Amino acid sequence: MLLHVTAFIIQMSIILPFEIAVAGHIGSLASLLFLPHAVRVLSVWLLGPKAFFALFPASLFISYFFFRHDYDPVTLLLITLWGAASAVIAFEFLRFMNLDVYPKNAANINWRSLVFAGCLASFFNSVGGTYLKREGLAPAEIFELLSRYLIGDIGGLLFCLIVLMLILRYHRLTRR
């Protein structure tokens, strides 16, 4: 929960102001580098579906604190619920399709499957988030919002995975 909230605070205080300055209002609806998506994906990957019970309260806190004035309470709750559940839905869908991407042991991690599951979670999140935020947007803005969701979620996931990889490599090198 703390990582999710921290990633979102970094998102809102560093990345979002820059995006709003460059892209305007649409930048406030979906980021091009959304770090909390990586926390959602990695949490579900490591903990399984029960990660939802940590992600949803953290997302609810974030939504209430930052977005309570932007949406009506029901829409805000649905956006929060969908965002917190998107990674769980993607991982469980893949397991249903006989592609279990959950880690079996630490020595044999399939990173491609993890990234694929994260991309699928991004797809689910982008479709649901765009649908819930579509009111008052022109058709071209809806397509841009959908694209920003996809790019932002996947970009945030890849950015965090690269940072984690570099940290782990540095840790291995200094441990010797």
C-alpha cells in the first residue's frame, strides 16, 4: 500500500506538472509515464489476487485525496475499483488461458510473461478508465486518452522494471 501511494505522490508532484505544461488538460487525465501501474502489476505478480485487498484501499485513499472534486462519488469509486482490479483481472485471465505468469521460484523468472501480463493489465485499465472518464470529451480526445493510458501504464511498468534491474545488478556487484 505504501509503495502504491508513494509512486502516486511521485507521479503527481514530479511527472504530472510537466505533462500538464506540455499536453494541457488531457495530461491530467492519463499520464505518459504512470509509475503506480508498475506497483499494481508487481504486487499482483508477487502476491496473486489477494494484492487487490492492499491496492484498492491505497487507490481509494489516493482517489479521494487527489480527485474527489473531479468526478462524482460513484464514478470515482468505479474508476478506483477498475484501476485496482485491472492487474488482477489480467493475471487471472492469463491463468484461465493456461498461461500462468505468477513466479514459481526466484531462480526461474519469465520477465517476458510479466511484461505481457502488465501490457494486458494496461489494456484492461485503459479501456475501463477511458470509458469511465469519457464524459465531456470529443471523439478525438477519447482516442488520445485511450492511447495515453496504454503508453503511460506500459511506460511506467518498463521504467520501473529497468530501475529495479539496475538496482539489483548494483546490489549483486557490491555484495561480492
